[in-house]
Amino acid sequence: MTRTPALLLIAGLLVIGARPAQAQFDNVGSFEFPTSATGEAQYHFLRGAALLHSFGWIQAREELHAAQEIDPDFAMAYWAESLSYNHPLFSQMDPTEPRRALERLAPTPVERLAKAPTTREQGFLSAVEILWGEGDQVTRRVGYMDAMSRLYEQYPNDSEVAAFYALSVLSASVATGDLTQRMNVQAGTIALKLFGQNRDHPGAAHYTIHAFDSPVLAPLSLEAAYAFAEIAPAVAHARHMPTHIFIQHGMWDRVSRNNESAYTAARELWQPGDPMGDAVHPLDWGQYGDLQLGDYAKARLWIERLESMALEGRFLEGGPQGAPGQARASTTIPLLKARYVVETEEWDVQPITEASTMHELLATGISAARTRDQATVAQAEAALKAMAERGPNGNRSANIMAKQVGALLHAGMGHGSVATGLMDEAEAIVEAGADPRGAASPVKPVHELYGEILLDLERPADAIEKFETSLQRMPNRPRSLLGLARAYAETDNRKMAVEAYEKLIEVWAGREAFEEFKEARRYVDGC
């Protein structure tokens, strides 16, 4: 084979042996990724690499298998396939399937390396040999990053070396639990530079978003977020991913719209036997966006869609049917139902059983506290405490929720100092962890609940601090805006109260029937 440069352009060609919705894959982005292959093998490789950049795993493998069929010794096609079986950020990087893919090229690392004709391709292949080699996943991910760093030093102007190096840094950051943001900024700097050079590069936009997915850094990736969904509309994840940044800006209409689009793409591409994760994830985030908008009917529709997927193995809108009970769909139902209760404040005290999830326990605990059912609040706290102690290292999330429900229990008993002490503990745990990203977790944010408790304790000045912190961490949350407005009103700071109420009116535009909207309108009109 002779080494030839190639440019992946938006093409109208369809893939041989395509799925019914294969025509959607016309739009995957554009970038240069020269390899030793030529012709159709290189074409399929490029499309596979583009889909890989957008985390379209199944679709990427289809393209890469097509490349391998045309050219069985095309080392880079096997290299790319090995990266398509694990989420590089949120998985344990199981090497089983990647190793099998590499072994189809040749049985040993030495023999595989011999099939990579150039030093650059050998560098890519050597790096994944470390990633899918021996050792625990942290060691392998850090070793892979180090190998990609060396390749980047050798080829500093190679866009694909840069893109995959940036992703390797993000992967190592998650694996090592880096909370300093240093590694994310390092990866984001590389990805953002690449995005500036080619605004149609799917990896550049995608990895910029992941790198700067935090309240402080999110403004750096807003342009990449706007671009990514347009770069690769063929991939459900690409339509969803911009909402990581839209959430950080409190842009709820875009959170809803993009996740609706992502769900539609995932539904149209799904076939029985496929996992439903690409559809479940936008259901989760889309519901959160609609709840912030006050669109409670749409929020219930997301739950109905999820129940259809989990219980019937099919989409609510119709189409093929698979086996019911897919784990991710089934386990997400309690989360969406609990979130609905907390965000709408349609209080629902559920029976507490061994099967109750921590999200259900939190929603029931808050519901019971708001309906003055102290016995059930105490039950929910006890169940969450027991859950928090399970496992060798305990359950951090359950521990936070136990303190939230415990605080409500003691506030209801008139033990104000105990309640605020528990909330101080919950706050400390949350602030010691990673910055918030995505839908609120817990479903009732700690600072928001703390502010509400302080208002109930007639401490509005202290409540202001908690609500402002909540809004710094999660901008434009309507419940935090409402609490902030009430706290300012109680301190007779009419200017700031009006400002918060006006923001609430903007977020809940069209929700004139909400009592809280009426409250905001009365206050603003009265000033």
C-alpha cells in the first residue's frame, strides 16, 4: 500500500450493507486523516473515524469492518475498532473486545506492529497496545495518555494525533480523579486550538465540550457546543452532547430541543438487539430541561417513553420491538419519576421498601416533610443511612441524601441548629467533589434545599448566600431563582428581588397559571 492523504468530506455515498436509516450518515464532519490505505478502504475508515469522534460506536464499527473486509491488513482499521467498545470517559475500559479486534489483525503485538507501514501508524497502534494490555484500567489509561503524548511531540501539527491525544488526557483525568481541572484544561486547550483550525472537525468540537464541562469553564466551549450538533447530525450523541454546555448556561430550551433531536436520531437508528443507551441518555437530560421550563406535560411524556422502552422493549412512537428489561432504561425510571416529584412539587409519599432507590427515598422524604408526615421522613432517612453504609467505601450520593432528609426531619421537629448542621455536612461533601455537570444530582440540589430550610427558619439573609451559590453552580434553575427572590423580598431588598423574579418570569415564560409565576408577576408589578 502507498501512503496517501485523504480528506473526509460530507458525501452522499451510501454504505454497502447499510441499515434502513443509513442515509443519515451523510453528515459526520470533515477532517484530514492520511493513512497507508487508499480507495474504498480509506473511505470507510474515514467515516468510521468520524463516527468514532462522535461516539457513534455501533455505526463506526460497521464502517471499520467494511474497511477491513476490503483490506484485511489495514492496521489502522483495527486500531480504530479497538477504540469503539468502551466509553473512554465513563467506563472501566474492558479490554476483552478491543483485544479480539486487534487479534484479528495479527495474534501478537509484534506481528501487528509489522503491519503498520509508517512510524506514525506504528505510534497509534503501540499506544492502544498499552491501553488494551495488562494492568488495571487506571494504569492502562495513564500509560495510553503518555504514549499519545510522545506521539503528539513527534507530530505536533497532525490534527488526528492531537485529537486522540486530547481525548486520552480527558480519559486519564477521569481515571485518576483529577479535581484540579488541570488535565481538562490541558486537553481543552489542544481541542480548542484544533476547533479554531477546523470548525467542522467532530472530535475538536466534541472534546472541547467534554474538557470545559463545568460551571467556570463552560463559556470557553459555547461555540463548540453550537457547532457540534450541526457537524455530525447523523449521530445521536452529537445532537445530545452540546446540552452539557447548554445546561451549564441554563439554556433550557436548547437542552430540551437538542435532547428531543438526539432521542429521535437514536430511535430511528435502533434495531432489536442494540443497547438503548443512546436513547435513554437524552430522555434523562431532556426531561430535566423541560422541568426547568415548567413544561410538566412534556416531562411526563419522557417518562412514558422510558417506560415503553424498559417494559415493552420498544419505542412509544412505534417501530421494531426488542426484549424488555434493558438495564439502563429500567434503572432510569425511578430517577425520572423522583425528579418529576421534586421539580414540580407535586408531593408524592411512596411506600418505603427494600427495593426503593435512593432517588425515590429522597423524593419521598421531601414529600413527607412538605406534607408534615414526620414518621415517613424518619423512615426515608433511616433507609438512606443504611444505603450510605453499604460497600467497602460507602455510597457518597446516598450519604448526601440522608443528610438532606435528616435536615428536613429535624427542621420539622424544631431542631434548627441540627438541621443546618446536617446541611453543612452535605454541603461540604458536595463542594469537595467535582463541579456539577448535567442534570441536578441529587435531584434536589443541596444548596437550593439549604436555602429553603433557612427561609423556613426565618433566616433570609443566610438563605440568599445558599441560593446564589446554587445559581452559580447551576444557572437559571427556577426553584433557586424563586428562593432567591423570596429571600431578597424578606430582607426588603426590592431591587434584587425584582431582578430574581424577572429572571424566573423569563425562564417560565408562558406558565402564567403557576402560582409561583403569579407571585413573581405581582411582586414585579407592585414595584
